[in-house]
Amino acid sequence: VMSALQHHVLRPAAGIPAHVQAGTFGDVALTQLSAVSAHEAAEGGAQPEVERMAFDILLAVATDPAHGLCGTDFLHGSSHVSGGGLGAGRLQEAGRKRVLRMLQGLQARTVPAHAQLLVRVAEQAPTLVASFLGACPWPVEPQPSVHWWTGATLLGQLAARVAPQQVAQLGLPDAAAGGRGPPPLDGAAVRGMLRCVLPPPLSKGVLSHGLQHGNVLVRYGMLCVLCSLLAALRPLLLATAAAVRSARQRAVLQPRGGSTGTAEVQGPVAEGVEAAWHAWAARLQMYLRSHLPDPQVLIAQLTTLEAEAESPAEDMPVHC
């Protein structure tokens, strides 16, 4: 069955139209393929190529528009819907929701193949995984368990992988260089981006709780998660700084009177745009501070780690 799907349905030479391929991969089929990839990895006794084929099929239908479930708007930051009119757009939206339900049903905390599938999809279709991060079904309340560790760290890794594309979509430096103001911080585009770089399940309370947990492995795991989130924030902070610099340079270069042409902005107007970017950056910093652990928590964690380094090492729990 797997071989038939790969060679007679998904293969370009088969000539199967995208919308017909999409009909082949309904919710039930995607769920069964997910189960096959998980079952083979867990049992280890069946043929490994079956698991690999199921994995490859899921990756293909989730990232390749030729198979009808995802459009080019979910790949590498492109923001348009591929051609075909309104009907094609509706089909692609239905396909996106179908793939998203499949991703949400993956047992990524317990099945390595499912975790790897999420990472691979994040690399090739970051916007799709961005939607997944905004509604992640995993419980991430800190607890000393392998499932918690896997889920929390994977969320951080996914955020770091999709962040550059999500930030690039906003076009902050280009907007400032063109004399335009910043996008609304409470607008859909910015809110969607922030839900990717700071996934809602990893709230300030969850992060702070993990950093102050009584179990040293949970504290270490949450530090790893926090490092991933800071890495995810780096493209946003760099883009914001570049936008502020561009707005400042434009304000300095603009004359203080009269227009220099229809494409130029007068000096006072450019200064107003610069002020708007400064205010936007300040509001963004306030937002990030309200969603990240307080510095005092990190300082206390550093003090605890230094104290533990000076004390005799405790035996590592067997189950870890």
C-alpha cells in the first residue's frame, strides 16, 4: 500500500491532479499513516522501510503543494495563495486544516519519528507549524518526567525554527527604510508572529515555575527551553533594531523644509515615523518582559547553581 501511494499517487509521473491526491489523504488516512510510523518505531520488529515510507508520505503531503493539501503560502515565508481562484483557495484552506489536525494528533512526546516529522515540517513549511504552535495540545506544566522534557524542549526548538520566517514576513526593516510606520502591535500579523516565538503553552508562569522547580533536571530542562525561546526572539529583536536605525537615518537625511519629490517624505514627517518606531520598539520590549521570567528568577537560579556546584554531587535518579 505504501509503495502504491508513493509510486502511483504521489509521483509526478503518475499524472494525478493535486485535488485528486488531496482526496486520497483524508483525516482517516493521515491518522492511519501516523499510526503506522509510530507503531513501526515502537515495535521495532516489522520492516523499517514501512515506517520510513509512512514518514516520507506524511512529510510530502504536509510540505509539497503538488499533493493538494498545502499551498505555496505555507512554504518558506511566501504570503500568497497559489493560483486557481477562490475555489482553489478554499480547497487549500481545507487541506491546511486537515494537515494541522494530523500534526496535532502526533505523539511527538513519546514517538521519536513524530518529533522528527514536526521538525522537518517546520523547516519546509514554517507557517504551518506556526499555526500548530499557536494551538499546541501538549500539557507543559513542569514535572520530572521524560514526556514533559520532550514536549517542552521540542516546543522551544520548533519556535526557534519558525521564528526567522515569521519575523521576515513582517518586513520591519523594509517598512522603515520606505518611510512607513510599524505594523500595529495588536494586529493579526504581529500577534500571530508573537504566538510563534513565544508559544502560549510556555507562559511566563510555566517558565518561572520550571526555573524554580525542586527537581534539578526540570530546572535544567526549562533553562534549555528558555534558551530556545531567546534564540527565537533574536531575529525579531535584530529586525526591530534595524528598523529603528533605518527610520533614524531617514529622518536625519530628509530636509527640514519643502518636499524633495513625490517619493520622498518631508523632514518633520520622517521624524514622526522615527518616533513611531521608537515607541513600537519600547512597547514590544514591555510585551516581551511581561511574557518572560523576571531577571530575579534567573539570578536566583544562578545562585542556586553556584551553591550546588560547591556541594557534593547527589546521585542521579535511576529513571533519568
